[in-house]
Amino acid sequence: IADVIGGRTLSLDESQAGAASLTVPLEVHKSLKHDRKGILSMARQEDPNSGGSSFSILLGPAPHLDMQYTNFGVVTKGFDSLKAMEGVEIHRQGIFIMPKKRVGIHSTYLYVSCVLW
């Protein structure tokens, strides 16, 4: 919810606010690994069933996320965009490596194509 509300410049109407408060349960399978660049993984809070609108695009393998975070797709086009993301200044927060500043996605259809599992 923080990403939908915190990342917006326009206010949400009642219907949008209701949708933004929905969460997605943890869905994992042993065959779905966080094993390469371009994997899409659902972010969540401490509660495993608290996935919302935030997700990560891996820039490399992250096996510590396996069976802990929902892996729901992979980038199929737009690797130049991922290469540009590798140049973003980062910091470590616990087990995670994150950008120092929020990276917003303004358009996906022009730059990144992905397959959802």
C-alpha cells in the first residue's frame, strides 16, 4: 500500500483506495527460484501474506528469497533498462540491497516486457 499511496502524485478515489488496501498471500513453489537477472518478486511486510503493490526486479541471483517471497514473472525484453538500474546508488538494509533513492517506473510497455508465471 505504501507504494501505491506513497508513489502517487494524484489522490486516490474511494474505489482505488479500496483496491490499494488489498493484499496478496505468499505463493511459493520449489521450482520457482530467484536465480537470475530479471526475476519479478513480490515485496511484503513481515507478514508473509502482506504482498501489495511493491515488487522487485532482480539484478542477479537472490537464493535467500526462495520460498520466502513470491516469484511471479521474468523480464523478457528491456534488458537495457535493467542495465541502467545497475548504475543506481545502493545501500544494504538487512539482507536486502536497495537503492538509496526511490526508483519509480513511469512506463513499462515501452521499455520492459515480462512474462508472468
